[in-house]
Amino acid sequence: MARYVFKFGGTSVGDAKRIKSVAEKVKQAHSEGHEIIVVVSAMSGETNRLTALAGGLLVKPNPREMDVLLSTGEQVTIALLSMALGALGCPAESFTGGQVEILTDSVHSKARIKDIGVAAIQNCLKSGKVAVVAGFQGVNEQGHITTLGRGGSDTTAVALAAKLKASECYIYTDVDGVYTTDPRVEPTARKMDSITFEEMLEMASLGSKVLQIRAVEFAGKYNVPLRVLSTFSEGNGTLITYEDDGMERALISGIAFNRDEAKLTINGVPDLPGVASKIVGPIAANNIEIDMIIQNIADDETTDFTFTVHRNDYHKAVALLEEIKTSLSAKKVSGDDTIVKVSLVGVGMRSHSGIASKMFDVLASEGINIKMISTSEIKISVVIDEKHLEAAVRALHKSFELAGRPVL
Amino acid sequence: MARYVFKFGGTSVGDAKRIKSVAEKVKQAHSEGHEIIVVVSAMSGETNRLTALAGGLLVKPNPREMDVLLSTGEQVTIALLSMALGALGCPAESFTGGQVEILTDSVHSKARIKDIGVAAIQNCLKSGKVAVVAGFQGVNEQGHITTLGRGGSDTTAVALAAKLKASECYIYTDVDGVYTTDPRVEPTARKMDSITFEEMLEMASLGSKVLQIRAVEFAGKYNVPLRVLSTFSEGNGTLITYEDDGMERALISGIAFNRDEAKLTINGVPDLPGVASKIVGPIAANNIEIDMIIQNIADDETTDFTFTVHRNDYHKAVALLEEIKTSLSAKKVSGDDTIVKVSLVGVGMRSHSGIASKMFDVLASEGINIKMISTSEIKISVVIDEKHLEAAVRALHKSFELAGRPVL
């Protein structure tokens, strides 16, 4: 007998038929003698419906009340799923975030979990019932309802798995696992049987949005094995766990890419201490997230500073940079919002050299110009022109033999 | 400065425009310096939508989970109304039943309020905010969500008014007050400026369904003046309060009627102690509510027993009575599901005699045969054939001068 957390996203519980099919899956595991905690999202479309209700008021919605509104979405799902389970003879009890008690900070719509009460769920499991928990929501110390932000149900599931010491946390979704790259770009992309937390973090943050990055961080931090798998088909999905030293790891696990990037450069900045923060500070203060940052010394007295932002923030960032240019007496601001980032990810890089040079060779042989490079211990990212994205991903996927490699 | 509870039903908050207009009304009172607690129902149609979601599962819904599901309806409204108020510059904070804490027993879907926590709302009012409370819902001692049953928002409002010692509880609805009888039956029916709790109880339980009967009981018990008025038009509505001895009361306040009645008789029952409970017991055990009961001695050894039930329960009640007939060796079971009940209500009856005989005279002069009579201190009810309903109500309304009488 083991204890598992199952998480089902909005599409998996999108209508009565799907809820019943989720109930069948849960019942199966419960009847095998396991303790099951199910975390569910709002039915697909529900969050949009609720947001539209608030939108109908034509006012700026109060964040506290927006959370009160949106949290009803998952509450509907927990009630329906618990009913469906009960009707299958599988006893179940529903829990809102407040009932669990999932304690968060007070940042409405983007709250972070601080602690989780276990008594209520432990009692539920002890009495032989399935615990059905509303994802995405919690309460702060004053008992006000908070939400973890869109997709936060993954985080709820992982946090519960950590706190309740579950053997594994299953994230059921509409894809059957994590792929070496996006199959829409490279049809030979292969589902991985396993991937490390670190690799998954790099894959997720770089654009393979199977899982919420916060959930992966959490899982890694508390060493909760995560499994991403499909609600709608059979199969074991992809297990995300710590590197097993006994395992022969491939050099490269996958290729992530991000189409939403834009690049900005400010040239001729005086090369003095504190200058970087004078550039990055105002950008961050305007809620623009900066991704890659590169600084080159141009000559003895000035430096060039280049960074990337989300494409939606490009024009705002250019305007801010023009102001910064004046205040710093820099020379020029330039930018490009037709670029993409492509990254090789793999823990194997740690012990193998030559990955970067091979990557650059492959791109060169395709006639692809590299505009920026950034590396970490387990990834190499390059910025290239967006028109080369497909060619780059395919050439790299082939050269690093991601398609043909036998299953780990 | 006074403290008021305002309650708005589902129609009053049925869409964004109406929610904004409710917010205007609340803001007005708040800006006059009053402390306002607003209790709201689910938006009209919402409870049906949620019930249909559960219905889509095609299973018998678990009552606990049904309450979890349905309670989201008011939660949506409190969030939207609080947002609308905030946008008008009227600070507001929403409260679910659990957040208030409205403590109930554990009878899901028909819970009764046991106590109400006041700290959270007191703090909210003290900080100058409007408290927006979800009606119809509470939590039991284990923290499970309960509902008070349809229309229970009235009860929430009155209970809050009692506990928070509000000056008055305003029930905003889609009618502009309590009428002497149903204006659809008698066009000269007049809105009353005031009515006593006892009269209102008789009116409500007899079919003038403006207010939940439980709410009126509660208001009477804790002496909370209630005011029924329209959300959509101006006017002071009808005040429901204790009899003011200084007031010249009319003999009759109003005429209530109920079209949903059916009548059953079991003849030739042995006239022995305990027989009545042997008849009523099995009926009640099958969740059939009995309204009027009349027992007549037929001869020395047997008696006839007649009672009324809701028309929907008629066939079930007949079947039960056939079984009872056999076990009691009674003679015959008969019944009629084409009857209605018409009642005169008025505290003035207490001090005036002759009302009953005048009522019977009026009906006789219309050629209306009376099938059953039942009286209490402040009402006289008769059962007549349903085809005579309109004629009876109109003749009584005219004879007791309900239309023409000057306003109290």
C-alpha cells in the first residue's frame, strides 16, 4: 500500500463524462489498496467564465475579491468528482483550500504556499476515503481566500505530496509525457521515460510548458517524484526525479525553445560599478521580466549591455531604455523582436565537454547566425533569428541523436 | 448612525447591471453614515446551473458534496458585489458562510443556524467597510460546508441582524411589499405598510411566498424588524414587526391561499387512543408533510379522519392510507386533489368575534361549498373546490374591505 497524489487539470475534468472517467481511474488505484489524494483544477472554461462575470462589471476587479470569485471554480470540481466517486462505491470527501488548510501569504492571485495542515486529510485517508482537494487555492493567516495563480494546481499537488510524504505525485494532463522537443516542430521527438528535476526546470522555463515551474521547484526541493502522464490514454508518462547515478545518462535530454523573446541593447554605457543595476532596476520596477543578460566591454571606458525580455514587453522596454540612455549618457539603444531562444538541456553536460562547440558547429552548418549565447551547468542557450527556429531544432535533434536513442 | 442588514435575492443580483445597481443602493446607505451588512443569494439561474452540473453525472448526488457545489453560487455573488462596491469608492469585504462563521447543524441542504460569529464582521464594520455575506450557507462544527436550503438567504439575513443587533433587516426582492392577497387573483389587492410577525407567518405558510417562513420566525423570536421592499422601485415596502398597541388594527390583514393542497379521508377508524398517531405516523415517516387535520366522530365506535397534504404527495399518501386502512380495519379511504385552501389572517380577530360566520356567509352567498374548516387565534382557513378559488378570494377581499381601507 502506498500513498499517491493525483492531479487532474481543467481539460481532464472538463465535463461530466470526463469527471466520471477520472473517477474510474481514481477508484482503480483506491481499490488496489492505495491512499489517494486527488487535486483538481476548475473545469476547462470555468475560469474564463468567472473572469468574464467580473469583466461584465466594467470595473477594475479587487484582487482579494477576484480570488473569492475564481476559487469557486475548483470548488465546483471537487464536489462533482466526490459525488462521482461516491456513486462508484469509492468513498470520497472534498476539501477547499481553506478546509485543508493550505496556508499562503497574502499576495492575491499569486500567493505562495507557506504551510499545509495535514490533520483533516490524514483523518479522511484513515477512514478509508479518497481526499479530493481544490487546487490553486489557499487561505492566508486572516482566513482570506487566496489563489496561487493560473496553473497553481500543480503546485498544490506537489506541496500536498511533499507534506503528506506521498510516494509519487501523478500530474495527469492532456499530453502523455515530456518530449525531447516539441513534436509539432520535430516529428521524431521522443517521449522521455524519465528526466531530472534540474533538466525539467530548464525545459519548463525555456518554453516546454507541460508543468508549472514552481511545482517542479517544489518537487525538487522536497524530493517528491513527479510523473507527468495523460488522462486520456494509457502509459507511464515521464517520471521526473533526481539523477540516479547508476543510470547511464544521455548527454542531452532535450531541446527547448521560446518564441516569445525580444532582445535589447544599450551601447556605450560608462563602465562603472552600479551601472548594471541602473539599467536592470527600472526595467524590473516596471514589472518586465528579464531573461538572458550579456555584458561586453566595448572599449576602455564604455560597455555594451544586452538582454532579452518577453516580446509583449518589447516596446515598453525600448522606451524605458531610451530614458536610461539619457540619464547614463549612453550612446545608443537598439533592439530586435524577431528573435527566438533555443536551448540544449541535459545533466550529461556536467561531465562531458564539447557540447557547446558541437552545437555551434551544427548551427553554422545550417547557415544560422548566433546572436547571443548563454550557458549554465546543464544548458546552453542561443538566440537566433526566428525564421531559423525550425531548422535549428531539427538539426540539433538529429545531431544529438535524440530521436533514435533507445529508451533509458 | 444605525446598523442595517440588507438582503438581495437572486433576481436582484441576476446580472452585472443589477449588481451595479444594488451597489449604488448600498453605497447610498453607507454614505449616509450607516453600518451596512449585505446578504446576497446566488445570481438567478446559478443554482439551477449548478444542479444541472451535478445532474449531468447521472448519479444520486451526495448531500455533503451538493452543499459544497451549491455554496459556490453565493460566493460568486459576494465577490462581484464587493468589486462593484469598491469601484464606486465604497470599501467592502466579502465573507463566505464559513468565514463569518455561520455555525449550523449537520443536516446538509436543510441545515439550521446554531450560532454566528461576530468578530470578523464587527472588525469589517469598524474599519468603515460594508460586509458582504454569502446567504444560504454555513459550516458545521467539523468545518464542513452546509446550506440552509433554497431561500435560506432570508434566514441568514435575519439571523445576522439579530446577532449584530441591527436596527432593521431589509429584504429586497422583486415585489414591492406584502399584499392583502395575490394581486394576480384580486387586482384591487393593496400593499400593506405594516403587518405583524404572527400575521406574516400565517400569510407565508399559507402560500404568499414573499419571505421564507423560517426567517420570519427568527425575526419574531429575536424581535428584528423586517422590511420587505423592491430592489427595482422606490418605496418603503412593508414593515413586519410586533403589534403596536397604539395602532388601530384592522380586523383582517389579508387573504392567503394555497393551490397545492389535496385532501384525504379514512372513514370508520376504531375510535381508540393512539389511532391518530397510527395514521399520521406512517405518513410523516415517508416525508409527507401534513397540513390541516380534522377528526370527527362518526358513531359510537368509529371515527373519520381527514387531513391535507401537498398535491405532489397525494398518490403516495393514498397508497399509504390503504395500507393503514387494512392494519386498522378501517372502512374506506377517499380523497380529492382538486381542492384549495383559503385563509383569512388578522390579529384583529383576537378581539373581534363574528369573523368566521361572516366568512362562511360570504362564501355561501357565492354558492361555494366548504369542505373543511380549521381555525387558529389569528386565522380561519377553509378548504374549497379549486374552481371556486378566484371567486372566494375576490368576494372575501371585497367584503372585508381590504382594497378600500385607508392605509394604516
